[in-house]
Amino acid sequence: MTWPSGTSPSGLAALAHGAVLSPFTQLRKLLGTTPAGHVEPIDLTIGEPREPMPTFVVDKLLEAAPSYAHYPPIRGTAELRGAISAWAARRYGATAALDPEREVLPLNGSREGLFLAALPAAGRTQVAGRPAILMCNPYYSAYIGGALAANAEPMYLNATEATGHLPDLDALADDKPLLERTVALYLCSPANPQGAVASPGYISRALELARAYDFLLFFDECYSEIYSDAPPAGALQVAAATPQRFANLVVFNSLSKRSNLPGLRSGFCAGDAGFIETFAELRNMVAPQMPGPTQHVSAAVWADEAHVEANRVAYRRKYDICDRILAGRYGYRRPAGGFFLWLDVSNFGGAAQATVTLWQRAGVKVLPGAFLAQAGRDGTNPGANYLRLALVRDAATVGEALERLVVVLA
């Protein structure tokens, strides 16, 4: 379909007609049929963890196999909701313990929840004009997908080196007309892809804005358990210390990164009880239940921390390799959290050119940062000069990929 000159599709039409593409679709178009420049290509594009999953997962699945014969509860079993609540209390302190009946909702992976939550958020309050959904830029694709599905206007808040790779909340606070039509704000900490971690003060400021203008703060914490030094602060921890508790806050997390279980499709959202109730009703009508055995396994995985610490040790070894090979290059800093590198290649023609060069000459496949972002409110794409590398391969393979990279981009 063609669109009249000077116009562009909005809402779901933008997705249906290719006005917005996934970063991986854009990468396929960029590389096309270009052959890899090495007999052993290394793909560092997709954030699919490859460290060992917990050893007890298969046994737990078999233990609950008879539950496949029954429809599982859409709101999750008491066992699973209780395990999530107990994990939050261990991780963030007793004050952050969740009411398993009213403040926890299991999801088929956090991506599903991050997308679908935009729908009730957009209908929750009346605003003057078109509702706006704000998001950190770069962003996770579920954020923009949710905004477009809700027919809200996506607004991109650039997260750059100058702002600590998190959106500038003080600048946002000055834009009252935008905040008055905002229905949700997506933030991610540790940030994908930059690895920046929001401080308690930053989270508190975001909560203040959400409550002052009565919108939802959707806080994506899927990388919260992968960190180099101190555990990142959590939004539940910050909110629990306020008189309003979890009002206007919904936190999302999953077992994909924490426990190397991306194929299990198990996550949760938690926080504002009123919104959780509404969201649960929406999911009851349109979303699939998490299978019974998956719920049983998930409860056991949330209850175990030994495998999580082993996972952190594995990533620290990879960080150490990055420190050795990348020191003084590409603006590299050891990420505070998560498992991505965000490398500045502005001296090599920008991200798209560097991506093609690396693939052609070294067989290393990376993701241009521009594909993870849009032009922000100032007209610039904050990812244009960056490459994202996912440290999901084993340490030796990561080291080999980085050695090739520094030879090609010398």
C-alpha cells in the first residue's frame, strides 16, 4: 500500500505496512547475501543466553507433567505467585514483599506482558489529545509495539552518554503538555543495550512524575540479576519505601536471562494492584495461560539462587576478557549490568558501515545501534554510532570475536 505524500501510517498500520521493522529484519536487509569473511562466523546479535540452565529443570517438568491434562490458572498457581513474592522479598528486602494474590501476575515471558500492558494503560485515563507512551531510546521492540497497538503516540527519550545512557528525567519534567497526555513510560535498568543502572534517586524521580501526572511507570528489569559488582537497585525496593507503595508502578522480570531459560517463556509483572487486576482480566480474555509444568518449574527456579550466582561468575569472566581487549577503544566501559557491549564506532563510518565491514572481513555479526532506536525528539538517533554485541557465547568465542573486531576496526 502507498501512503499520500507527507503522511505516514500510525498505530497497527505502522507495523502492518513496515513503517517499523524489528532490528533483526533490518539487519537481514543490511547484510543481504553478503558472505561472511571467515570460515567460522560468530553471531553476537541475539541476546539468547547460552550458559547452562538449572540442572533440576527437566525433573521438575516431568514431576508436573500430569497437569498438561488441565487448563492452567491464568493468574498463576499459588505456588508460583508465592515463589515470586518470596524472591522479591529476598532480593529487595522485606518491605518489597509482594501480595501474591493482588500484586503478582505471571506472564509467558516478559515480552508478552510489556507489549500487552500498553493496552489497558492507554485506556486507564482520559487525556486531552492523542495518548502518548514514552520510552527510553534505544528501546526494546515490545515497547514500541505496545504503543502502536494501543494507538498511542510513541515518544522517544534519548539515552546518551551525556545523560548517563538513561533518559533525562529533569528535561522531561519541563514538558508539562507532553506529561499531561502520557499514559505510560517504559524504562529499562540495567539498560538494554548500554548496561546503565538506574540509581534509587533516578527511580524515585520517575515514580514522582508517574504519580504527579497519573501514568504508569513500566519498569523492565529483565537483566537485574546479571551484574558486575553491586546488585542494581529495583523499582519495587524504591517504591516500597514510599507511602503510596506500588501505586503507578509495574515491574517486569523473567527467567530468560537470570536463569538461562529463554525457551521456557516464563516471566511476571508486579506492582500496582489495581492495574494488575485490570491487566489480569485482559489476559484472561486474550492471552494464553502459562502451562502447568512451566509454572511448577518456574516456582522452583525463582526459589534457587545458586545457579544465578554461577551465571554471574560466567559473565564476569567475559567482562574480564572485554576489559583486556577493549580497554581504551570504542568508548568501552565495563557494563554495570546486563550482557551487552555498546561500542562507539563513529570513527569507522558509523554503525551500519562498521557492521557490514565486520561481517565482510571478519565474519563477526553484530547489531547496529540505530536499529534499536528511532530519531528522538531532537531529530537524532542515539544509536547511529554504536554497535551492540551480546556476550552470550562462551568466553573463548567472545574473546575470538573481539580480537577479530579490533583487527578490522583498528
